Amino acid sequence: MVSAVEREGLRLTERGVWGGAVPAAELGEVYALRVTASWRGLPVQLVRRWPSDGRLLGRVVFLGRDVRAAEAAGLQKIDAGGYEMTVPVDDLENLRVVQSVPAV
């Protein structure tokens, strides 16, 4: 379980949200959010965010195929064709959030 506000039984995580484990039987709908955006004109997916020194940072994964553009933008190569970077969330443009349909 995750909450933006403090709740009994949850602990403050490094991401700045309150979280904890709950039995699966107590869960309602289960879904995922996919957050995509542009960073320096490149398509990225936001996979994590956390507060740091009064600002919000995020880890982004490059979704494009142009490795030259990724390297020119300063993205860090993590694998063949895989690039990531930690960036200020305020630097992201064209944010799009898609919620998956709950499993039945």
C-alpha cells in the first residue's frame, strides 16, 4: 500500500511517500501507472521519483532507438541500447500518465 499522507502502520519511504506491505486479500483494484514524457526532446519513461534537497528528482529510461541522440543528451548507457538518467522532474515535458486496467 502507498499513500501520499501519513497513515498508521506505514513508514515514510525514500521516495517521500508512505508505504507498507498488506495481505493480497485486503487489496481492492490492482493497477499500474505508466508515466512517459520528453526530456531534452527525447522520449523517456519516468520509473521512479524522490525528493532531494527541496526538489523532486526522477529516474528516466530512454524509450527511443537513436543511441547517438541519447549519448549526445548525456544519458547514461546501462546496457546495449539501454540508457537512463536521473533528472529534475521539472525538466520533463509532455507528461502522459496511463493507468492499466485492473486485472479480473
